[in-house]
Amino acid sequence: MLQVETPIHYPTDSSLLVDGIRVVTRTLKRIQTVIGRGRRAVRNRLRRAVRRTFEIKAFARSPKTREGLVRSYRRLLATTRAVLRDADRMTRRVGQRLRTVDDQTRRRLRRLQAQVQTVRPLLRRVMAQTRARVLGGDTHVPDKVMSLFEPHTEGIRKGKIVKPTEFGKLVTIQEAEHQIVTAYTVHAERPADSTLWTPALAAHVQTFGRAPDLAAADRGFASTANEQAALDRGVRRVILPRPGPKSPARRAHERQRWFRRGQRWRVGCEGRISVLKRRHGLQRCLYHGHDGMERWVGLGVIAGNLLTIGTAAPP
């Protein structure tokens, strides 16, 4: 499994709300320059929102200031609701003006309107998760928004001391002999490792027309069902070390020479992941969206395979 990060800072609900207010206000101002002020001009509430974030940071330093923290969050949520009301009102005005403007202005207004309609539901989700966390005390909100600009980003905790939480997507890498990556998958949601074994075998069979002679993975993939699935497909040697206490028969099975040699070969795959990260940029994705991450990973895999083949090919 490979962790590919998206370039975002550690997100807080207050920073996400301020980002949303900034984007929506900026876009509404641009729409106002096209269609005119109307009866009510768009107000810039960004300074007020930024003040609330400074208050929140100050109150968050001490558990004794819980009441002030909640009060500042309520004010920030009220400011966000006012911005969304401005967005709703401006959207109705744009809908009325689209019938009377020229084609070039119509295209520009539709582009600006699409930006508002993209951010608006995400901002409402951030408001809901803020109310659930700050006012309701629920810290396990499903489908939490980590970024308004990269909404597909997930928070992934892998037990690392230096980086307890990483933001991005998990990628499955399959490697054949001679260090060639034969398949990769960018997962939309973090899956359980044990559910990825059978699809990986199916991908290998589809690519090569037969099952591998030896198949190896780490302890997260190990289960009796997965071992049997590999044997049923014709895999001769299955290297899936079991986690936790083992029976004497299982310990003897995993101490066989071919099993330990297969484990050492699988450990070498970690080096392939390290090379893809360091040399080919799979540490952090600089494209936008889930499709952009798939392209980024695919280009890195192709570059790695080309370099491996070119190094091993005879002159």
C-alpha cells in the first residue's frame, strides 16, 4: 500500500469556513462587476471571519475557555450563513440576467455561477461538521470535508509518530519479478487490506493469462479465505504471514525455506514504493481531483517501469 498525499495544510473547521467565505465572496464580487450592484451590494465579511479565527485559536489553547470557543464558532457560523444567503440571492439574479446578456457575458456568468455552486454544498457540509464537533461533541463525523479545493482528500492514520495523520489517498501497487509494476489502483475510500487480495490476483490473471507461481503480501492481507482463493486460482506458493499467536503447525509452515525466501522478496517491494515516492514524485500529487491523482500515479508508474527496463536491457 502506498500513501499519496494531496498538498493541503492540516485542516481545521475554522480555516475551512474562512476559505469558503473567501472563495464565495471573491466570486460574488466578480459577478457583481458583470451584472451590476443591484439593490444590495455584496458585503465582504472576510475580515470579520478572520477575527473569529484568531479568537478561536486563542480560546483553543486552554480547556477553561470552552465557553468563549463555542461563542466564537457560533459567530463564525453566523457569518458563513450570511455569505451563503448572499450567494443564493446572487444566483437568482444571475438566472434572470442570463436571458438578456450577450453570449460572451453569458459564458462568463455561467462559469462564475458554477464556481459558487461547487463551493456552496461543500461549505454547508463544513458547517454541519462544525456544529456536530464543536456544539455536539461528535468528533467522528462521516465523510468529513478536509479541503474545499481537494474534496476527495481523506484523513489517514497509520500509527506514525512523526505524522499521525496524513491527507491523501491510498494506492495499491502490484509488482512482478524484475521490479516491474504490473498494476496499481487509487482507492476512492480506504479499504481493508484483506479485501484487496482477490482483486489483485484477478488483475494478474487478466494481464498475463495465468496465475502467478508465487504470490506474497504483508500481514494485513492474511486470512484463510485469501490463501484458499490463491490456491484455487492455481498459485503454487502463497506467502501470507499470519499476525498474532500461531499454532505449532502454522509456525512450522512459515519457517519453511521457500516461505521465508518469499517473505524476503516481498520486503524488496517496499524499496520499489520508496523509489516511486522519491524519484518519480508519488509522495505528493500536484494534479487536482481524483482523476488527476490517477493520472499522476499512472505517469509515475510508467516512468519507473521505463527506467527499470532501460537499466536492465542489454546495450
